[in-house]
Amino acid sequence: MIKFNHWQIAYRMKEEKEFRLIPNPPYAWAADPFLVEFQEKIYLFAELYLYKSERNGVIGYCEYHNGVFGEWVVTMDRHWHLSYPNIFVYHDELYMCPESYQREDVSVYKLREFPDKWMKTNTFIENEKCVDTTFFPYKGENYLFTFKPSFQRHGGGLYLYRLKDGCIDGERHITDNREFARPGGNILNKNGKYIRVSQDCSKGYGGGLAFSEIDSVWPNYEEHLIRKISVDDIPIKTKRKFTGIHTYNTLNEIEVIDLKYWDFSIQEYRAQKRVRKVFLNKY
């Protein structure tokens, strides 16, 4: 039998104890959930990984209505892998910064026409592999966190950039610590305190989440760890055995997470063999 890591998103209202699973579409598994309210509707954006084909990740969304999330729809599809759709509203327009490390840039796209017409408006970083870029407005200034992976044992470095007039205006290296370097969701504002969500990769990818309170931002960035959670801390009714978690986001009273599990997939095995064959024949 062929076994692969897959992901699925779950949600709950903050007054509820247990999370509920959102069904994956029949053609993909879903991870990296981000919530946004746009034109009086709430949407969930996420990576949809097309594991049955030779493709990688695309960006999909589903709409929240009457307490449940609807069907998944693909909103952005490119010739390179996409994930971690940092989605936000600015001046009543919808913007997204998806992870696109294969393209070696960090770019922002503006929605021109719903649901899948996007226009690139700005590129902040070029010719570097960056993942999980997260924007952070703070005291009238704009910043972004990004992670530059080493591609060795899930290591890499967390960097903070100050933005001004749509350009980079300063750079700081924050940490290489696998316990909390890689971003895992939007910056949370809890009663005026800013909490950075990060992935705990010290024991592997998707090992857990870390929450750190930000003490100072610029020119000297400082934070302190306040909490860690693992998949065992997530209350959810299901017969499926989950083994990991690596993204948390919230909007209004809704909380979303993603959960890792092992799955047997002949389709994914065959797709990987086709990709390998094409690669070897080409090079």
C-alpha cells in the first residue's frame, strides 16, 4: 500500500468546544486556511493540493453561510506551486499574497473580477525562495514576515521587512529556531497585544503551533513565547487519526486550523511516477 501525508481544514465558533471538519474536494486536499470578510460575505481561502494529477498547489476558496462552509472553488492557478494565501482587504479591494517560492518572489495580487481574475500589483522580494509571508500593520507602519527555507530538516530563517511606499525599507533577521521561526497564520490582536503564530518544526513538519507575544518591532524585534499546542490539544469528533497541525487563523467568532493525516492513495503514487518519468526524460 502507498501512504502519503494529506491535510484537511477544520473550524469552530469560539464558544464551541469541538472543531468540525470541512470536506476536502474530490480532486485535492486543503491546507493553510485564511479567513476574510469581503463585500459582506465571509470566505475561507486555502491551498488545494492536486495530488491526483501532475500538478501541485492552487488556491481555492469556499463561502461561509448559515454556519457552514460551501463547496470549494479554484480562484488562482499558475504554472508554479501556490499555497499559504495571505488574503486581506485594503480600501475595499481584495488582495492576496500567495506563497510562490518556485517563482522566487513575494508578490501581491489584486482581485479584478470574482472569482478568479487576479492582477499582480506589487513585488516586494525577487530572486529569493520565501514561504509563508505574513503582513503586519503596526503603529502606522507596515511590515511583513517571511521565512527563507534551507530545505534541510525543515530549517531556515525568519525575516522581518519594513515597507514604505510599496517598497522594502529595511530588513532584519529574527531567528533560525525551528520551534517558532516559520509563520503559521496572521498576527493576532488580543486586547491590544500582538501575537505571532508560528509553526513548531522542531520534531518535523506540522509538529505543532507556537504563539509568541510581540514586545517590540523596529529597529529591534523582540518577542516571548506564551503557548504551544499540538494536534492532541485539538478537540474534534472523528475516527480519523490526525498527526499534525501547522496553521491557525481567526475572524470574528470563527477559528480555522489545518490537520495532517496519513492516507493511502494509488492515484498520488501514479501521479508521482508520471512526474518522475517526465523529469528524467527531459533532463
